[in-house]
Amino acid sequence: MEFRNIELFGGAIAIDLPEDFLDVSDIRQVPDNQEVFMSQDTQTSIIIEIVERLEPEKLQLQPNDNSKTNPDQEEVAQDMQAVKAHIHEICEVSGDSYELISSTGPIEVLKLPNTPAYMAQARILCSVKRRGGEPASVSAAARRVAVSEGIEIDEEITTQPETATLICHLLLIRLKEEETDIIAYVVMPHKELERDGGPVDAKADEIASAILTRLSASFDLPSTFFTTPPQAKKRSACEAVVDNTDKDLRSIITGSDRAAVRKRVGRALEDSGDPSPTPKRVPDLATPATTETTTSMDSEEELISDGSSQEHMLDMQGSDDESLGDVADFGDDDLGGSFYDKEIIKQPRKPYEVDFKVLSPEDIQREQNMQINEVASILGLPLESAAILLRFARWNREKLIESYMEDNDRIQEEAGVGAAFSGTPKTEVIPGFVCDICCEDRKGLESYAMRCGHRFCVDCYRHYLGQKIREEGEAARIQCPQNKCHRIVDSKTLDLLVTEDLQERYHRLLIRTYVDDKYNLKWCPAPNCEFAIDCGVKKRDLNRVVPTVHCRCSHSFCFGCTLNDHQPPPCSLVKKWLKKCKDDSETANWISAHTKECPKCSSTIEKNGGCNHMTCRKCKHEFCWMCMGLWSEHGTSWYNCNRFEEKSGASARDAQARSRQSLERYLHYYNRYANHEQSAKLDKDLYLKTEKKMMSLQSQSGLSWIEVQFLDTASHALQQCRQTLKWTYAFAFYLARNNLTEIFEDNQKDLEMAVESLSEMFEKPIDQLSALKIDILDKTAYCNKRRVILLSDTAENLKNQEWTFNVDLDS
């Protein structure tokens, strides 16, 4: 099951939900305090709801005696009562019956420490009936929990109610300080599970556990949650139950609706080539500004897409087929701004930009824990065993689960996973024990053995683990010290035996291994930077996109090759260019242009005099330097060769001409590349002096510190544009001439002229800078604009494979 991260309630909550679930609000009105999603392939639904926190004094259910067996768990017992109260409340209004199957907790909410969460499973029996020709009266449970249960209501008037059994899994997240309960329901019709065969409860538990475990691991509250007015984000219990008097807007989603939605969405995505989900309705809460996004790239054939665009929306609206308003039986006025409002359509990123996300070590650890918890829940394994299996599979969850289901014994053996400890591992003192490593057998000798049974003294174990972690830098694949035993040392064992500093290094190494194992993660190459970048661009796409990313440490680099930002040329051209600049290839070009080979023995000869009569010192062959022909054919014209058209020297002259032309062409681009590189270094030195210049300008002109920030902005723009210009010459060197290259060179020329003009202004004396402020700001904006135009044009043509290069990018 693939997941995507989405924001709910206008950005108040961020969670991971399955990729194939659609937002019901795109075709049906839902209460403001709910977000409802339905599967495209089944009748499973997910409902996320914000309600007021049920405090102990508000709970009306009798406490469960079993929940108070431990006096230290008073709060847990109250929370478990709240779980039952929420289930009771959704059924009580309309008299629906329910059976609580199980409840567990507390469980960990990874991104919100000290926030308790609880899970429960219930079977709900709700009724759907018709009375005297009135619209179907769907019970509160069907309205609030079974929004997409999918029962077709007979148009004929009936008096006998129909019943539907729902399997409902609930996740309750309790936010004490915010006085809020967040409830997530996963609802599955009993009939559908029964129809597929097998035990219904087990299948429901497998599906819901995967969804709710991922949801609890990814659940996060951006800062906007704490500033949103309470009346806009939550309600009192039973306050927002949907009234089922309007058949068009409030009826449940039927199977025909689902088919129409799937058809509609599938066609729209196919037309646009956009793998992203359908656009969302207008949120009721203010959407926070975001600077980081990420895109899942699970398909091996995917290239980063531009996401949903305005043209895509208008395409859908103007289709000849039935509109979404037709599918949902309400008009354009009802749909209104909630679907097509231009202000809520996400502006597409620039063609040369890619989606990425910056991760701190804490973020990476949370990602690891989330995946470990998910796999442990699905496979029914301890966390330590799930972690070892995931590292063995290089964090490919789907492949691991598939292989484990086929042959779990083989996978565990290959991964080095054995029977796990039921409790906390302990060291033991065993009378008569002799350590096989140090042969020590003293009385009271502490020893330790994993479940593989190989026992060694604690001192030897600690020394072994310390050597592996400190000296060899190993963490993920530390094996049992016994020869030929492949059992992996788990984190519980390691935490028991090593010191705190080694534990810290061990977990740092695990984080580093995690990043190294994932194709979509790379460390920022800046010195002493601890951040990693998550970017979905795959290696095979690097000839069509230049994935420049920006770390929180302000370092920009290419995700593909980890070199500094080198837009617009792709990584393969950059590699060839740097090799050409640094190795002996250009030395060979110079030799080819300024020396010649003996026509007989091919020895390299440099002319050191004015005479054209050359005699090879190696083979004594005599030839003409000018035409490379035999000297004996030249008669008396020893010093003025006039036989340029002779066939004997034509090929040699052509080779020399080509070599000279190649050298001149290379030097043309290299000199300009080197010039901008040198200018960028000088501009960087100037940037280091900018603050001093700003202070001087502030004191001389009476400007405030904010008013002199235009110098800092201009300096930054200069560096960016110089960096871009530098690499445009490397890009141009490999371009084959066509109509597109002329446009490229015009854009290059415009940017270069603008940069030189701004650079000249920037170097004016301080007493003139105040008067030039407007001009500098204008020129800075113009430079940035020309840079965007140049990069957008080259990136668009690169993505569409419009460029023709004179080298093979794959070689």
C-alpha cells in the first residue's frame, strides 16, 4: 500500500493517507469538522474528525474495572473510556447497535511526543430505510461513519428497513493542551469483506492496521493548528451531524457515483499525464505558507511531474462528458469556488525546479521508526526484528513484505533474524562458564548470549561491539561474535552492553546507513552539515532534468551528482566538461595543434626553426613541414612550399586544421567559463565586504538597516547569475547548432549584459550607492528575471529532449 502526505482542514493537520483514496468533498458536501476519503477500488472509507476533548467529568459510561488494575494508569483508563464514548456517541443518536471487539493503547505518535493515541475495533449495525416516499433516512452512523458504504437505495417505497454491518476501526489521538480529540475511522462494509472470502475480522484488521499505524506515525500539527479559531476547527459532540433532508447534497455515495468518479478522475489524469490525486475543495481554514514539498516517485517509469495545473482544471470543467456537478446531482453554483477557484489552484513550479524535502537527523529517525512500526504491525514481529529485516531489504517495504509472506523462514535466516526476547535482555552469571574468546572462567563472571545461544563474557562482547562501531563504523550488520553465526545484534542487546557514547554513535551510523540505502535520500555535501535531502528524481532521469536542491544550511547542490548547482547542463555533460578541463585531453589538443607526426614512423616533432625541410631524428625520413609530403618532390623550393594541393599531405593538413579548430572552439567556451568562475569568486569576496559597505552607507546616508538591504539582495543575485552563466558555456560547448541554440545564445547574452551592468553599479563608491538604489533594485530584478527565463527555456527543452548534443550523454 503506497501513501502520500496531505494537509487536512486547511493545513491544520498533516498525515499520510493511501494513494488510491479520493477526497469525497470533491463530489459531496461534508461537515466542516470532517475530512472524508474513499477507496477507488473498494468501499472502504477513511474519516478524520476534530471534536472537543471528552474530559473525565463529561464521560457518562461506567468505567471498566479491568482498566484500573494498575493504579499508575488512571489517565490511560480515562482515555480508554473516551474511546468507548466516541464509538457509543456515533451510534446512540439513531439507536444503531454496536459491539466493541477490541481496544488497545496507548500507542506512540512519533511526531508529537507525550501525546497518547488509542485504537479500537467495533462492529456497527446501522439501518437504511424509506418512509412514505420521503428521501432515505440514513442513520447518524451511516452519515458520519459510513459516508461511502455504497448501499443502493431502491426508488420504490418500502417500510421495512435494510441493515448494513460495518467494521469500524478507530484511532483516537488526544490533544490535552488543545482540548481536542482527533478521531480517525477506517470503515469497511462487512458484506464486501465477506464476499472476498476468509475471516472477516482478520482481513479488516490487516487493512485498518496498516492505515492507522501509518497515520499515527505521520500525524503532525503545523503551527496553524494552535492559532486557528476553535469554532472553525472543532465541534461539540453530535453538533455537526449532517441532516439528511436534501437528497442531492446529503445522500450517501452509491456504487454508481463511485464508478462515475473513478471514470472521471482516471480520464482527467490520463489526459493531463499527472499522477497526482484530484484537486481539493476550498478549505475552511487558512492554509499556511509552505516552502518544502515532496513527491512520491514509486513507479519506475515516472519522471517528476509539474503537478495539478490550472489548464488541467479547466480541461476537466470543459469536457464534453458529464461534469462532476452532473455526477453529484448539483449545479455549478453549488460546486462554485470550492473546486475551480483560481486562487486555490497551486501555482506550478518553474520548469527547472524539482520537489524536495530537507530532513534533519530527527526527521530521519522518525521516518525509520514509522516504517519499522508499520512493518512490525503488518508482519506481527517485534520492533527489533522488523528493523533488521528492513535494513536487510534496504528499506524496500513492499518487496520485504511480499518475500516474507512467500517464505518467512528463508527471509529471516538470510537477514540474520532469530527468535526475539520477550522481555528485556539480561546478563547472567553461570557457574562453570568459560568464555570461548578469552578463556576466562573466574567465579561471578558475567556473560551474555543472544537467542542463537552463543554465550561470551560481557567484557569480550563489549570489546567486540566497540571495535565494530568505533573502528569499523559498522552498525546495521553487526553479527554474533561466534564464527559462522549470522545472527544480527539488535538494538536491545547493544544498548545493554555498550556505553552511552557508543550507543549514540551506533544510532548515528544507523541513520547514515538508512540515508545511504535509500535512492531518494542524500546527505548535503556542505562541510559539517547534518541535513539530508529527500528528492524523488531517479538516476535514469538525470539526462532530462537537473535536480537542484537547497539545504537549510544555504548550500545549493545537484541531487544527482552532489556537485554544486550546475544548471542548466545535466550531470553527464558536467562530468565530461570537468574531465576535459582537468585531465590531459587539452594538453593533447595543444600538442596536436603545435606539433606534427612524422609521416613514416609517427614520432611527434616540434618545429624549432624557420626551415620547412624536416628530418626525423628517429627514422631519418625527410618531409615538408607545410604539406607533409616527401621533400624530394619539392625541387628547389626549399623555403617556400607551394605544393599544398598534393594528395600526399592533404590528410595531414586537414587533421591539423580540425585540431586547431577544435582547440579554438574549446578555448572560446573555456575562457568564458573560467572568466565567470573568477568573477563569481570576486563577487563572493565582495559579498563578504557587503555588510561593511552597508554599515558605511547607513552611517553616511542616514538610511536604516532595512533600507540598505538592497545591497545584500543585489550581491546574492550576482552570485546566482554568475554561477548560472558559468555553466551555460559548458552547456553550449556540447550543443549542436540548430534554431534552438540561437534562442539560447540570445538569452545567455541578455543575462550576461544585465549581470555586467549590475556588477558595475555594485562597485561604485559608497557615496554614490544611495542615489543608485532604485537602479540597483531594478537591475537586480531584471537579472533574476533573465536568469529564470534562461533556465526555464533550457530545462523545458531538456525535459522534452529538444536539445541535440555532439556527444553521447550515456557514454
